[in-house]
Amino acid sequence: MSNKKILAIVVSLIMVLSLFAGIGLRNEVARAATLLTDDFEDGNRDGWSTSNGSWSVVVDGSKVLKQASTGSEARAYTGSSDWSDYSVEAKVKVLGVKDSSSGAGVIVRYKNSGTFYALVLRGSKVEIMKKMNSSSTTLVSKSFTLNKNSWYNVKLEVSGSKLVGYVNGSQVLGVSDSSIATGKAGLIADKCIAEFDDVVVSSSSGNITPTPAPTSTPTATATPTLSPTPTKTPTPTSTPAPTQTPTVTPTLTPTPTTVPTPAPTPVPGVNAIYVAPSGSPDNPGTIDRPTTLEKAITIVQPGQIIYMRGGTYKYSVQITIERNNSGTSNARKCIYAFPNERPILDFSSQPYGSVDSNPRGLQINGNYWHIKGLEVMGAADNGIFVGGSYNIIEQCEIHHNRDSGLQISRYISSATKDEWPSYNLILNCTSHDNMDPDNGEDADGFACKLTAGPGNVFRGCVAYYNVDDGWDLYTKSETGAIGEVLIEDCVAYGNGQTSNGSATSSSDGNGFKLGGSNIKVNHTVRRCIAFNNNKHGFTYNSNPGSITVENCTGYNNGLKVSGRNFYFEEGTHVLKNCLSYKESASSDLVSGTIINCVLWSNRQAIKPNGQLVTDNDFYSLTPTITRNSDGSLNLGDFLKPKPGSGLEGIGAR
């Protein structure tokens, strides 16, 4: 069992946190001690016992624990039978169900297969249940809609006779029951196929209070893990304040995106290094004597966090994390924004010379780094360049750079193919207004091209108003095929020009460009939206392979060029549950397999029931793009079909 710890120390840091954090942590988190964690990255379930079902560790992006049978109530359990007051938290995803009563969740006070408490997400409700002497009782429940193939963060806390349930960080249920006093921690998959990840068991504060559940029903976070994903670190215990992104409009009014910057709560003097715009390399990197980012990068150890205080950091040279400077799968090296502060890395003073040698902003050649909550702007080349593997770039805003905002490619030209960057996760980032001064055809929002290895993932990201494309997965004959890329829950709009209208005749303007040079690579795009791009929404770009495009929506693309929402002229591509709707004449063109799609042809889109798609089939055609407190996207009602529209299950919404 990887990352598993049994601790004998209760961390009491409330006074320190109140002095330095100034953020709204729940008291029970501040008082809690971690008893056990498991992210299953060691590839086994050592330490876990099971009852019923078929349990194994599989790869679904990263490694997860999967229960693969719908035949009965299946359970996995671990820990001590003497545990009494604690919480169990895990990421839970339901893949398939036997019937409407099927569901999955977490267990506390597990005595045996017939005696325990559980918080379970079912098809139409969330409940805290008790199983006593093999008889199941619902202690409390509320209405809930369980979406399959979506990750939920599920937590059940027990202290004395009180049980409190949380979904995606919000308290949903509370109840008292004293039937079961102690027991192990566990997971439950009741007549369903389900996956579990990032299990954390923490001692309880002893002060939980079951209060009435909120009136709103929690929804799935927009961060399902359905693909090769880097090894994950346990979820930070801070509760960041949500940061909103201004509404965007279909008229392409320039709209800067504000990216939230939640980060773990800093604990001064405990395994952290602090940097500030006024920091000095001669300082030790404490919160009152911060150092520089360049110095911190050279001294940070695996498992340590570099906190960047808010403000503008001006650089005229590239900042590089060298190839031999890496974390580990169980202990990343981290650079986080200080909570509720915004560090801006401004490289605008870098000189612009040769496109082959221009400096980048932040170049990450090492492995197992986690970069979170930074704003990077003005670089003479890429804002962030990822040349290493197993890195996470999260909740960063990359803009006004002079090449692609974020690019994944080999770190040096002599790197062999087995050294190409692989299994990086770009999570909930925004890239906009990037433009190359030389010809205006190279600066994309996000690029994973030319020399990238397998398993790279973009999730929950937005690319807008970049002079070339939103996403670029270009390949060329000199270097051959890149690794397969997954893009999911992402949005591309307004690409082909910057927000002030700057563009050249060479600016492409595709939302998602998925290939190049007639080289086959079988990429996957899921639940993505492309709208108001100057050229195509989704294009194979001469990739004759088998690209899978599933539950994606193209709307109103081809604004300034004769473009299409979906353009896949050759290959054995698969389009499933895709939706196309627009105002212009260019019909979609698809070669391959089309399953349950509504495509645009001859100025109309026809539903499976034979009726035409109209504006009235959607709640809204006005884009509203914000982010939730965890950084995931919130699109409101934009392009969301109404019930009874005949478009249920089709498109990204």
C-alpha cells in the first residue's frame, strides 16, 4: 500500500494557522491527524481486505482501486478495529449499475460484512446507512443525482454518536446513532462497478455537529479521471475561497479569465520554503525572511512545498527546473501560490530574438513537480514549458506570451524518444492571448506536439483568444508520431486572434487541432466544447488515425474562415454522442464511425427523433464560464439541452 502512514501524533496547529493563514479552515481539519492514506500507485491493494465483489488495482489515468462486479454489495476495508472517532474520505466514481438502487461510497466503523456505517451515493439519493446484523437501514437521506463516469469526493466523519456526510466538500447529511462504537475504515460498491482513489483516513476533531443539509444538491466535479494521469498527491486540507471568471459573450468581447489559486494551508516552519517579490537569495526562506524562486528551486526537497507570496515577480531570464531536480511518485516537489494570494511571474522584459533560442518563462525539465496557482505572462517563447514527466500543472493562468502559453515537448533536441515528456497532467488551467510576433501562426493556448510521449492529459482547461489554435497536437515526419493525448472537460473559443483582434493571414483559429503531416495518432477528446473559433471547432488536421471524440459540442465555429464544427475528412475516427449547431453554412465532414451524433449538414442539424435542432432546445446559447472553488469549470446553462429536447445524452452538457 503506497503512501500509507499510521501516525501517533495529533497535529495541533490552530494558533499558528490563525496567525498566518487568515482563511476559513474548519476546526476539525486543523485538529485532525492523518491515520492512513492510499493512492494505489504501488499497483497493489496490500493492507486491504475484501468481502464480495471483484477488487483489483487498474489504470484509469493513474492507478485506482476498482470493483468490477454488479452482483452484490461489495466491500473493501482496512485499518484498526479499535478506531472510533475518525473520517474516511475518498474519490469515488461509478461506472456501471445493476439498478436504480445501486451506489458507492465510504464506510466507517466496519465490524464485519453485516455491521458498519456508510455514506453512499445512489442513482437518486445520497444516504447515510447503517448495517446491523446484516440488516440495512437508511438513517438519513436526501435527493441526489448520481452521474456515472464522474468523480465525487465523498467523506463520512464519525465522532461519538454523530455522523456527518460530505460530497465535494459540502456537508450534505448529519445524523446521530450509537449502535456501532468502533471499527475499520472501508469502501463500498453496492451492485455497481466503481473505482476509488486517494483514500484518506483522519482522526476526528470530536466536535462535529450534524446540521441540516444545504438546500442545494451537490453535483459532480468537472474532474473525472478517465485517462493516463500522473501520480496524485493527497488532496490539500485547506478550503480555498472561490474565484470567479468573468462571463464571456458570443460576440467575442475580450474577457480576461481569473484563475482560482487554492493551495494547502501553510504551516510556518513546517517543511515549507517561502519566496516573495522582495525575497533575497541570502535569506533562509522562512515566512518572515523569504528567499527567491530561483534559490528555492535549488534547495527544495521531495515532499516540500515552495509557497510564492502574492505580487509581481519580474524576470528577464528563463527560470529552469533542471533535469536532475525531481520529486518522487510519493513525494512531489511543489510550487504553490500562498493561499488567497496571486503570484504573477512577468517575463515581459525578456528580449525577443531568434525563434529557435528565445527564452521561455518557467521550464520544467524535472519529474514529479506540482505547480499550482501561478500566473505566467510575457515570456519571449512559451510561458510554461514541460519537458519532464509525471508533473501536474494546476490552476495556472498563462497569457500574453510570445509563443504557445503552455507546451509539452522534449527538453533538449538530443533527447531520445524514451525521454520525451509523458504522463503529465494539465489541470484546470487557462491560456489566452498568446501571440508570436514573427508570423502569428505558432502561438496556441496549449500545445502537446512534435516530441511528446504517451499519457499526457488536459482536464478542465480553457484556451481562448490565442492567435493560432486553442490546442495543437501537431506531428511532423522528422520526429514521427507523438504519444496519445487525452483532452477532457475543456473549452476552446475565440482562437485565431487575440482579444484585441490581432492576427495574421497565417493564424489558423482551430479550437482543437489533433494532428499533422498524415501521421496516425489515436488521441481522445471527451466532453469538450469548441465555439466561436475562427476556423474548425474539432479537426483531425491530416491525422488519419482513429481519434475518439465523445460527448463533445461544436457551436458556431468557422467565424472568419470557411470552417466546420467537426472536420475529420479521412481516417477511422469515432464520433460518439457529439452535437453540432451553428449559424453558418459549412457542413460537418466526418470519416469513420458516427454513433448517436447530431451533426450540422445543409444548414440544419437533425435529432435522432427526426426533428430539427432549434435555439429553443437549449437553456442558453450565451456563454458564461466561471470556475468552482476547486478550479473545475462551471458553464452554467450554456449549451445545456432542455429536458424533452431530444438531445439528452448528446453533446458535452
